[in-house]
Amino acid sequence: MRNTFIYHNIEKINLLNAFLNLSDKNKTINILVSNLDNKDNVMPRDYITYDIIAGIGCINKLISNKDSLNNLKDFHDENKDWLFGYISYDLKNELEELNSNNYGGFISDNLTFFIPEFVMLFKNNTLEVKSYKNKEECDALVSSFNYTEQLLFNETVNLKERDTKKSYLNKIYSIKEHIQRGDIYEMNYCQEFYSDNAVINPKTIFSELNQNTKSPFASFSKFSDKYILSASPERFLRKSFSKILSQPIKGTMKRGESLNEDELLKAKLKNSVKDSTENIMITDLVRNDLSVNAKRGSVKVEDLCQVYTFDRIHQMITTISSCIDDETHFCDVLKATFPMGSMTGAPKINSMKLIDFFEEFRRGIFSGSIGYITPETDFDFNVVIRTILYDEQNKYLSIGVGGAITTNSIPIEEYKECIIKVKPIFDILNFKLND
């Protein structure tokens, strides 16, 4: 059993800087940041367990590309310890008869989880350290924290488009033809912006991205020479005892330059028939996914199409919950719900087939999930969007962005929405997209 030690009166921004600085000395680290102390954010506080939760260092690791969820089940059952890691979108190929044949510049495994040397749980200026180390060793680690603030990124990363604007617009028309034929109702189409010669400081980029976006499911992950720098606003799935919670996002609107404009844009999103339709379609899909393992009558829509405000954007979010029996394993819940409907479409399998046909890149970790699992089998996972994937050794940097396409979609408006979503990342990389 891990030892637990408590440290008081620590400032959040200082601790985050310290954790990021620890990435210089650790090959494996995962830092999850909630950012719900932002005054504009009115999402229920109870939905976030910690201000920061981090796994630092690696005692043991699971890397899997076959029978991955069963391997995760066995790995957790054998160790009954904290696990941190990611699930790649490509896990879909194990769950269904699907393939991923597109080019992928950022190579990842279908599933990677590690048992950390230190588990760091931070809330209300109090740090809880869980470790097999003794108090003197943990005291020494906390005393050695380097709180030095990360510098701003001043270089420019020149990005290329995997889709040209023209090809993107043409594909939206083609996808709508599939919708009109009844092949699908909705599909999440994504494009990639990338660089194959990028040199960045990942911890600096993440620090600036996190400060600028203040997303509730942000994360900094390092796996040897590969980094995942995420400003995700979206939760995929959370398990707390027997309760399962999903919060899909469909509907995005930029912030206004004045308070009046901001309220008008927020109201525009709230009253958008197109966005509500997208959201409700995915809500139905999530309800069906959760019902596979839910107790009879326990699947509930707690909040439908609620609009929440973040630093750069407004988002339409629905909250769906269910309850499971004690004998239901958490991996069975993941199997029934992954990939998340907000990143596929409906029906899910047909949408994923068309995604692989139309998209020009292999998603990999993008639109997968990052999170943690507790010894008691509770978990919390985000959706990997608004994210930079960076391979330091190969200098490859990838940014995926997309949106839901329905019969009401206007191609140029879909393109503009993508740019709104990805603009905070472009700004940090000092990249300007030419129309």
C-alpha cells in the first residue's frame, strides 16, 4: 500500500510549474489540470475531483496493440494501483472490424498505461503525495521542487495543411451526400495541420496554452520522446463508485470582444438549431452506449445542450449519467463506449468507416483519451482535442481539428469553426493561416 503525505499552502500555478520542470528529469509523466477556478466557468464544481492530478515516474508500464482492454483489465487486477495513460482512437480497430490506413506522422500504441512512482493529488492549496517512498524521501522531493515559471515561446512553427481549404470544402459536400442517402446521420470530420521539422519546448508550449485557454480537462503527457499537450474542454467518461458520467460537446462559438457581443454570441449558440441537433444526436448515441452496462432505468440526461463559457470560446455540453452493478468491470464500460460518439458520429461504425475513407491522416492519440484509474477502479478520461502531438526525436508536430457534419452543415461555416477551435494553438506557435 502506498504511503500518503500531506503538504499545505502551495499555490496552484507554482505547483504546475514544478511538475512541468520535473518532466526534464522523468521519461514518463502525466499531469492533468482542471482550471475550473476560472471565474467565467460555471460548470459544476463537483464534476472535478482535483485541481491537479499527476503521475510522475514509472514503476511498471503496459503497452498494448492487441486485446488491449483485456490486457488493461489484467494489468489493473494484478497491481490494484494507480494507472495513468492514454487510449488511442485506433483502439477502434480492436473493437470492430475497422482499419486505419491513412498516414500517421505521430506514431502511438493503441493503449499505454503506467504505474507512477509518485501520485500527486492537489486541491485547495493542499498537495497529497502517494508513494512507496518513505516520508524523508517524499519531503526531499517536495523540497526540491523548482517553481521557476516557464518562458513564453517566441519561435514560429510553420504548419502545413493535410487538407487544402478547397479539398476540405469539397469533402463536406461529399459527406453530406452520404447523410442524404441515409448512410449516416452525422459524422465528425477532422483535418490535420502539421510540421515535419518543428523544434519546440513542450513544457513552455503547454504552460502558455494552459494559461490562455484554461480548459477543464487539460493535460501534459510525456512518454520518452513523445509529448501530448492538450487543452481539452471535454470529458469522455468518468466513473465514481457505481456512477458513470459522460459530457459530450457539440457546438462551438467564439467569445465576443465586448460583454454585450459576448452575450449575443452565447445566445446565438444556445438557440442554434444546427448545434442542438448535433448535440442531441450524440446524446442519443451516448445513452445507447451507456445502456449496455447500465442498471435498468439508470441512464439519465442530467443537462441537455447547456452552454458553458471558457476563456476563448463558448461550448454546448450535455451531461449523461448511468449506474452500473458492482460486478461490472470498468473495462467493460470502456469497451461499450469507446471511441466517444462526439468524435465519430452516428451510427458509430458507419461513421468511423467514412472517417477513414475521407480523412487524410491517421488520428492515433488525437480523438482518443487521456486519464487515470484509481486502485478502486474509479477513473476519469478526457477527449484528446485542442491538442498538440509532438515527437521530439523526429521533430514531427501534429494538430488535429474537426467538427460534426450534418445535413444542415454549411461547408465554409464548418471550416471557420475549425479555425476558431485551433486558433489558440496557432497563436502560441506564432502561425498565421493564409486564406
